[in-house]
Amino acid sequence: MIGMILFHLLVFPGMLFTAIAGLLVGWLDRKVSAWFQFRVGPPLLQNFNDFFKLLGKETIIVKDAVKSVFVLAPLAAFAVLTLIATIIGMALFYNLGFAGDMFVVMYLTMTFSVMVILGGSATGNVYSSIGAGREMKLLLADELAFILVFLVPIVKSGYQVQFDQILSYQQNAGAIIGSPSGIIAFIIGLLCIQAKMTLAPFHIPEAETEIVEGPFMEYSGPLLAFWKLDHYMMYVIFPFLLVVLFLGGFNLMGLGFLWSLLKYLAIVVVMIIIKNTNPRIRIDTTLNFFWKYASPLAFIAVILAVLGV
Amino acid sequence: MAINQLSLLVLVPLIIAVLNLFLPVILRKILAALGLVWLLILNYQLFINPVAEIVIQGVAVLAVDKLALVILTFIQILAVIILVFSLKGVSPKIQKPYYVLYPLTLAFCNGAVLSVQALSLLIFWGLSGIALYLFNLLGDEKTTPETAKKTFIIVGGSDVFLILGLVLIWFLMPHNGGALWNLKIGLSGELAYTAFFSLLIAAFAKGGGFPLHSWVPDYSKDAPVEAVAFLPASLDKLLGIYLFVRIVWSLFALNFGIHLFLMTIGALTIIFAVMMAMIQHNGRKLLGFHAVSQVGYMILGIGSGSIIALIGGLFHLINNTIYKSNLFLALGSVEKKTGTNELEELGGLGGKMPLTFGFALVGALAISGIPPFNGFFSKWMIYQGILDLAKGVAPGYQVWLLVCLILAVFGSALTLASFMKFIHAIFLGRRPAKWDNISRAPLNQWLATGILAALCVIFGLWAIHLPITKLILPVIGEFGFSVPQMLGYYNPILVVLLFGTTLILGLIIYWGVRKVRLDAIYLGGMDALEHFRVLGTEFYKEIRDMKPLKAIYNGAEKKYFDIYDISGRCSFAITRLFRAIHNGQLHLYNLWIVLGMLILLWVVL
């Protein structure tokens, strides 16, 4: 029993699987982004090389920083993402409820942002602090819409809050994206995860040209490696979340596997396209966008779901 | 004749308070500490041996049931912990009255919870309000007298409604002889509704529910920090919500419309108070607005009519007293070292006061509902309860309930935002040079905050096994309900084990490859001057300046939504009118007399 739990956590669908898949999808991101810019792009294993190279580099820590927080933040973020990956993966690959339900995952995703904020703020660097503040505002911007997006499958499935039950409902009644409320919620959900991953146009907390990677500015060596890995792991976790909530999960048998892979890759490619075709927007514009447009739209989706549409 | 234990819970602190009037400070502390530990033991014995009610002239006056026992338990626990914090650090100027008022307040609060008769409830409730006022007067801010007056008017004024409510109940149930609680009065007719809303006002004013909350943030800023942790953060919350539970679940039999109304009030309390908390620049005021916001979750859960949400609401009451007093005391430790609670003046103290920082962080994460701390579990139960309710109602009501849920969940994100600002402004970010020689908080202070932080963890991990099974489920059983199946699934211990395993693995990898070098802050080659510092207080300026929030915030800062100020303005307007018509001219007075007589004649005839 303990062995199986550890396997799920550390190997599949948890840490190792999410990390490897994330680094590979990260390559896809870099490659497609390069094509958009008429470049060749990196080789397949470039992200692995980067990660291991960073592990061997020096860790520079600010003398006056709160060092424990600075060191623990990226590792705790890594642990949180592994946990989320395991919970979602267990539903997706094994059709099992594991450790927590949708509310647990909703709050755990906030925990990742907490770690970014704490890690960035621990250094005392002005750019890191600005980035940390922006990270929080970005979370506030997308969270309202994210909550509403979560509510649509909950309502559609007859008020189920466990991932496996949402999947079971979709196996019987068809994917939630097949309904008007489902389509609206899925599109808003896609934008929310774009913001949660701080991908363009929402890369406001990092804003390289403006605040030099923000919360991550003082990070180097293995700790930066973990932040990079965390970022790539999200390329697996958040699209998987949308697959569970709206696309009816995965079918791993025969041609179903190919279809499942396509569903996942379609989400990733759309995210990469949005990322490469939009400039960074200001934080107040983001707040306005999510609170005044995306959230009311998502609320309409919730009302439609209540009406059974 | 053996003395009834229940009377000891009132008499012991009362006697300590009287003795402390005459003792030197050191003996006051010792006596208060010994007395409070004794009370804790007495309280524990109530769990083991049931105690007979106290009857005076054939009327039961004091008694303890399961709900009262839970409230009493946390009153004694928090009183002991906050006393530990107070042993070293209370301003010498106020030490003497402090150690008189402290046990006195405890006696009144214990008395109010034990009361099962209208008159004794009124007396103890009123006296606890006076103790709240007197504690406020111990503060040394310029605005302290004004705040004390405001507190007294709102909390004391609400006692009038308590009297009205209890008298109306006596009218409704004349054969009951003023006995309270398990009456289940149906809400039909004006009298029943008036009684219900009157009692609700009393409960909200004490607990800090919207719109009677406005004394809490002011009190938080202007009273001594120990008093704030003791009363608005802990004991008053326990009393106010205790009365609220009684009103909703045993005094009246409510209809769905009233449940919906209460849930709406709860959701609005959450969102209004947290939005105000976000923009505060003073640490204590920020925490004060959160003390209000958290009441919203309790009102939402307890007022919903769902058993799961009731359990969640009661659990949230306990949790809130724990992490809120933790946060006030942690800020108190900082304040006692630096002499300020203005967030703009603080920063980077995490390295200088690591234990206080760690415990405050636990409190901040717990109040924000981050798993696996206790705050998440209670919120999670409240959410389950609301969804469970929504399953069985018409679509219109479903949407209403979902809006309440959305506001509650989003309120959690706003709470997190507010506490990230709090933590950043005090403990993280750049430390001003003037705080370079700050030392750690004394042992008694971090022991108090440490125990409270430990409770946040323990109640989060073993929520079902400890507080819910041992304390709350017996209350639910006594109300005559069974616990329905939960919709969701959450195993906090498994979550922590999984998280911990990966964290340890990450640490091992880091430890194995690390080559650490310490260096100065990097600002692209520029000197890291002290004024290159982000205060944290301006984190949410964009939200403050957003339309239409800007107008609401401006209105709130001018106190347009403060019931105390609104009432004040109305009274002054009426007074001005009367002043204008009483201008000292005789013929005008004659006119008023004639007009008055004509009106009287018209009414009588």
C-alpha cells in the first residue's frame, strides 16, 4: 500500500512523470516559439541539459535575506506541484479520488503562488518585491474566474466535487465541453491557466525587460533549476486539469490513447500560440479583463449550467 | 456543602479580580496565572463529570450543555495562552488595572455562556460589554477615548436589543419563566420576527458581523494588543457567535428565506471586510478587518441551515480564535520591539525574529485557508454544506447559493492577498537599517504564539479526530441531528505526508549539489540603497484605484458605510433641525404649542 502510494507520488503520475513530460513539453514550447520568430529552436533534450547544468552551478544567496524561506520556497513549490499532479493524475489515469477533491486542488494552486511570493520577498530585492506584488495581483485577477470555471463541472455533474466523479459523469453524459456552459467555461479556464502559468500576455510578475524576472531575479543554481522545473511541470498539470474537468479525461486503450494525446497537445499548442502572439499587458488591464469581462462571462456559464444548458 | 463547579467558573476569576485590586503586580500575575490554570482544570472536569445546574428559587440560572462546554473550553484555553503572552510585555502603566480586568472579563464571559435564564444572561452579557470598554481605555493612542465611546455605544447599544428580544420571547413563551434556549419558536408574526432580529443585532454587534462591525477595526488599533487578542479576536467572537448559534439552531425554527438572508449577510461580511483589510496601512487595523471578515464565514456556515456547514461554522469559530489571536500576538511582539504597528515603517524582520515570523506565517496561511492548516478544513466543510443545500433547491435559489459560495471562496483569495502584504511588509522585503539591532521576542511571547501556531497545525491535520469528533459532533447530537455524508474528499495527513516526502527529496537533492556563496542584493550594478525598498502597503494600489471600487473605497474611508457614523450624522441632523426651530422667539414657541395640541387632538379624536 505505502509502496504503491510512493510509486504514484514519486514516479507515475506524480513527480518523475510530470517532470519528464513537463521538460519535454517545455521543449515543444521553445521549438514552436522559435518557429514563430523564424528561428530553429533548441534540440529535444535542451531542457534536461539546462536543468542538470543549473544543478551544478553555484547558489548565490543575498546576505540579508531570510535564507530559510529563500531556499525552501522553490522546493515547497515543487512539492505542491507534485502533489497536485498526483491528485489530478490519479483521477485521469486511474479514475480514482486521491488525497483531495476540487477545493483542495483549487487552494493548492494558490499555494504555489504563495511560494513564489515568499521566495521573491525573502531577498529584499526591489525587483523581486515588485514581482511578488504582481504575482499576488495576478492571482487575484484570475482566481475569481477560475472559481467560476470550477463551478461549471460541479453544477453540471449534479454537485460532485471529486475528480473521479466528474469523470464518471462525463463518461455517461458526454464531455462537459459539449454544452454551451462547458464551452464558455473551458475558454475562460484556458485563459486562467495562461495567467496561472504567467505566460504571455500575463507574464507580468516576471516581465524580463522591465523587472528582470521579478521574484526569481536573485535565484541561481539548483534553486533556479527547481523554479524552471516547476514552471515546466505546470505545462502538464494545468492542461490535465482542463482535460479532467471539460474533455472527459483520457482513454488509454488503442486509438483512444492517440485521441487523448491530441486533446492534451491541442490545449498546449493553443497556449503556446496565445503566448507568442500577444504582448505583455499591464496588471490593471489584467484585473479589468478578468474581473469585468472574463468573470461575468464565466458566471453566465454557471447560470447556464444551473439551467442544465 | 459542596460548591457547584459551575459557580466556581464565575466566582474564582471574580475573587481573583477583587484580590488583585490590592496586590502588587508580581502577585497579581501569579494569582491570575494560578487561577486560570485552575479554571482550565475545572473546565476539563466538566467533560468527565456532568454537573447539576444551579437553581435559584426554583429557576435554573446556570447550566452547561455541550455547546456551552465547547465555548467555555476555548474561553479558558485562550485566556491561559494570552495570559502567558501578557506575563512579560504589558506596558507598566497599565499592568495594575490589566490584571484586575483580565479575570473580571473572564468571569463575565463564563457567566454569560453558562446562563440559561434571561436575566442572568442579560447581566453577564452587559458586564462583559463594560469590561470590553474598560480594556479599550487602557490603550494610549490619541483616538482611544473616541474608539472606546464608539465601542460602548455599538456593543452597549445592542444590549437594548438583547433586552427587547428576551422580553419578546417572554411574551411569546410566558409559561417558560424566562428560561432560554431549546424553545424552537416558529417565525410567524411581528413579535417573533422582532425578537429574532433584536437578538441577531446583539449577536452581530458582539461578534462583529456586518453592518455592526465597525468598532472592531478601531478597537484593534487603539486598545492594548493583549486586550485585542483577548476580546474582539477571541472571547467576544466566541460569545457573539455562541448567541448566534443559539438563535439559529435552538431558540427559533427558521425558514429557508431567513437562512438565505443570513447567508447573504455572511457572504457580504466576508467580502466587504476583506476588501477593506487589503488596503490598510496599519497592521492592527488590517487584522481587525480580518476579524470581521472571518465572522462572515461563521455566519454563512451556521446560518445556512445545513448540518455540514454548521459543523464547519462552529469549527471555523474555534479556528478563528486560534489564528486570529496568534496573529495579533505576533504583531504585538513586533510592536513591542519596534514601537510601531505601521506597516510602512517595518520590513525584513523575518531574519531577526525568526520564531515570531514562523508562527505568524502559520497563522497567515491558516486564516487564508491554505491546506493543511485548520482554516482550510472549516472553510472546506462550509463549502460542502452550501453545495449540499444547492442540490435540493430551485434554480434561482441555486444561483443565489452559488453566489454566496463564490464570494466566500474568492474572499479566501483576498484574505491570502492581504496576508501576503502583511507578511511582506513586516517580516520580508528590505529591512530598514534602524531595525538591524532588533532582538528576538521574549520566551513567554513566542511560547504563546507557538502554542497557537501548533494548534493551527494540529486542528488542521487531525480535524476530524480531535475537534470535530470530540467537541463539535456531540453538540450536533444534542441538537438532535445526525451527520450527513460529505460530498468531497480530503485527507490532510496524506496530503502532508505526500508534500513532506517530495519536499525532503528536494532538500536532499539541493543539499547534495549546493555550493553556496553569500552576496549583496543585485540591482544590475547599482548600489542597493535603502530607499530602493518596496513597502508592501502599496501592493494593491491598482485595485484601490479601479472603477467602481475607487468610489466605494473613498466612501468607506470617509466612513459613509459605518453605522456608527451614519447614526451620528442622522442624530446631529435631527438636533440641528430642533435647534433651528427653538430659536428663542416666543411667538414661534406658541405656534409649536398650538400645532402640537392640534396634532394631539387629531390623534385622540
